[in-house]
Amino acid sequence: MLPSSESSKPLPPASALRATAPPASICLLRLSALGDVTHVLPLLRTLRAAWPELALSWVIGRGEHRLLAGLAGVEFIEYDKRTGVAGMLAMRRQLAGRRFDALLQMQVAARANLLSAFIPARRRIGYDRSRSRDLHGLFVNERIPDRPGVHVLDAIGSFCEPLGLRQAEVAWHLPVSDEAHAWARAQWPLDEVRTLLVSPCSSHVRRNWRADRYAAVADHAAARGWRVVLCGGRSPLERDTADAILAAMQAPALDLVGKDTIEQLPALLARADLVMTPDSGPMHIANAMGTKVLGLHAASNPARSGPYSNRRYCVDRYDDAARKYLGRPAAALRWGAKIEFEGVMDLVTVADAIAAFERYQADRDGGDDAVQAPPQ
């Protein structure tokens, strides 16, 4: 699919890009997180389309590797952040005698910056200065264009530009096994009932919404004839949140929290009609699988890190959060600034989320039949 006009800005024409000789080998460095590694896939597809014989390696985290297991034509090199410098030295020994034509250093955290120093490469391409932090500039010798105001996926996509390419098409093609799809199909009947899948937790706890508000929206969907399904991982936070949602709901819901694996998650998200979630990994995985997302945003800017393909069904209270907690409009903040204050997600109301749900319902039904959302 082509990048949507709402989530990307025009790129320079291909003729404006510097022509270079095709590289023989490229190493990508992006360790985490689950949502962020989905943003790398379109770049990988661009590189492979231009240079089918290119040797591609990817230094990645363990869980993220599991998400992408089965991705053909890529050598994965796992790094476990718990191993610290010892793990970095072990990776260097694993790469002994090798030297990549280019390293694409797509993570600016201090650990990733240090890890990149253990990867032998002739060209070391990193972020522009406005996105750099934690001494990122000391570990790279080239930078991507400084193009402010773009989505994270487009920023990552621009890593091919110093190589003489341009990411003109966005395609994910997440590798999901037949077994994972079969498991997802077995979780609820194959019928005409629409399904709202609620994935309530982000790894950033201040991005999470209140359980009673999830329950209110889920009950609204059930009253409109929808099936409600809860999903999430095995952490105590996710289990406790799901239990609180179920306790607050009047309608029944299918509880799949802790029952899927990382490998099965994309297939599960693909089965839903609509996924309700804060800014989280499941948001971006759902988007990559072609499922529409009812995203809940106040702590982060959906224009930068919301679902890439379509934000029509998202709630955006980021500007309200900027004014309340930072005393400035969102337009005055550094691009990508997080507003992760206690209580910031309370700016997202039940009425906001029901209105987003009804936008989806009206679009699917082909008319403007949205019901009035109840007051908060």
C-alpha cells in the first residue's frame, strides 16, 4: 500500500538522491520494541526490492525476533539486553572476520549506541541531529535527512536515502505461520458478528487507560451487536487490568489475555474488525496486518507514533495534554515529545472513544448512522 497522506510528508524526487554503488551487505540495528520493529519491515522490503542479492543482517531483541520468526532472507543476530557488555563482546566474536558495507543504526538509546560500536561496518548511518540523543553522533559517520514532523515509520524509511534509494511504497508482509492463523480462527466462530479486540496495556504504564472506561466502550460495542475480546500478555499488570475490565462490564467478553504467544498475536489481531488500544506494540502490529485501530492518545502524538495507515478511528488528546501539563500547545513542543504524566490518559473520555467507534461503524455500514455517545 502507498503511504497515507495524513501520516507522511512528501519525499524528495528520486533524482535528488545521491547515487551509490549497490552494497553487498547491510546490517540493521533495531533491538526493540515490538511495534517499532514493524516499522522497519517496509525499509527492509525496499532494500530487498532494489538489491535482491543483498546480504541482510538484523541485530534484534529476543522477543522481537520471535515476532519476525520466519522472515525469509534475513540473518537475525539476537542481543539480550540483560547480558550487557558481555553480550556485546560475544556478538563481536560472532561477527569476527566480517565487515558490513553499511550499518543502519536505527535506535538512539545509550545501550543501542554502545552496541553499534561492536558491529564492524564501513558506513555507519544514523539519525539526523534533531533525533539524536545519548551521544548517538559519536557512533555514526553519516546521517539521514533532517525531515521533521514525519511518522516514525517514515523516519526509519529514510535510512535508505544515503544508499541512493527512496522508500516509495510501504509494505509489511509480517511472517505469520499457517499454524498461528489456525489458532486464531479457533478462538471464536467464523460468523458475521463484528469483533472489537481490546488490548488494554502498553509497556509504558502512563499511556494506559482506566479499566472502567474500557468496560464502558466494550459494553457500548456489545449493545451494538459486536463481540468483545480481550487480549494481552502474561504480566501481572495485564492480568489485573483484564480482570478489572471484565468486572466492570455488563456484557460478556471472551478473555484471551495470556493465552496467545508473540508468534500468534499478529494472527489474532488480524481476525478483529477493530482493535482498541493505547500507543502500544499491538497497535502497530494490528496496523501492519491491515486491521483498523481505535487508538487512545494523550501521552504521545498520534501523528508521530499512531497507526501509520489510518488514524481516522483514533482519539487525539495530545494537544490538550501539552497545554495542561506543559503549558504549551503541542505545536510548540519538540517533535516526538512524550507527555507521560500521571493521569494524562484521563483526558481521553468514554465519549471520545465511543465517537471513534461509531465513526468506524458508520464507515462500515456505508452511511452516517452513528448514535449519540453518552456523556462522560
